[in-house]
Amino acid sequence: MYNDNLTLIKRLQNGEEAGYALLLKLYHKKLFAYVYTFTHNHAITEDIIQNVFLKLWEYRSRLNPEYSIKNFLYKSCYNEFINYYKKNNHLTPFDKVYINTVESVVHNNDIDILERKKEVIFEGVSLLPQKCAEIFMLSKKDGLSNTEIADYLKISKKTVEGHLTKAYSILREQLGAKLMSIFFLLFKKFK
């Protein structure tokens, strides 16, 4: 039915809701995971994804059939994230560097390459010793402080710090310098 990019875009341009529903089914979860790596916030990520899909439907007649719909969606999500971030946050010098790094990574890499790099990073995290990986994910993915992790796991704050230091050391060694910039993008915490 929608076996190629050109057919899908033409059907969207014709207002066929089945094409729109297929895009949601194919890309919503992937785009959510992509945007979440920037925001680390479920509600903000959902808002960004919803805005992208609403704008896609609203401006579907302007879609270029020669341009990959997948790349269009990822680029739209990235742009929506940048717009949200600039509008809702007072930018510190660190935030400006972060946004410039995000732009550099997104503009200099194909979306498929970025997804593969993200997989490599999470594979690296999965290779950490079990306790080390658990503490690292509680800190970086769930956003808990060292004190909160210590309380949750009923261990000392020093033990938490030791595991995090060990995790960074192992990941730096496993991932190398090229993937470390993407690593820090994945685990950037927003206020």
C-alpha cells in the first residue's frame, strides 16, 4: 500500500489519513526515543512529537516527494526541540555550547548513523558491571542525585560516587573520544 517514500508523501498530500496513521505507527516510538535523548522529560518529549506530527499534517501539501520522510521527521523533531529549548529556558553559556554541539552532531551525521551510535553507547553501558550499570542509569537516565541513589539502594554516597567514577572510566575506554560527545548529549539533564 505505502511501500515507498514517493507514494506515501503523495497520499499524505492527498489527505489520506491512512498514510498519516502509518507514519505514526512507524515513527512515533523511534522519534520519541530520539527526542527523549535531548530532553530527558517524558511530557516535553511527547509535546514535541505531537507538534511535529500536527505540523506535518497541516503542511502536508508542501512536502517534497524527493526528500526522505524519515529524515524530514527527525529533522523536524530536532528543530522543534531547539525552538522549545530556546523559548522555555534562559540560555547559560553551557546551554549554548550544548545546543551548538547538538547542531554539530545532527548536521554532520546521518540519522541512521546517529541511531547506530546511540545503540553502541547503550551496548557500552550494558557491558558495565551490574551494580555499576544500575547506579549509572539511576544517575544519568533517571536523574537521581548521588544521595537519592544511596538512599534508594541503601549504600553509602561514597560507594555511589565510586561506581560512577568506575562507569565513566570504563565507558571512556570502551567508547573512545568520537562517541563521547553523543554520550554526553544522551545524558544531558535539563532543569
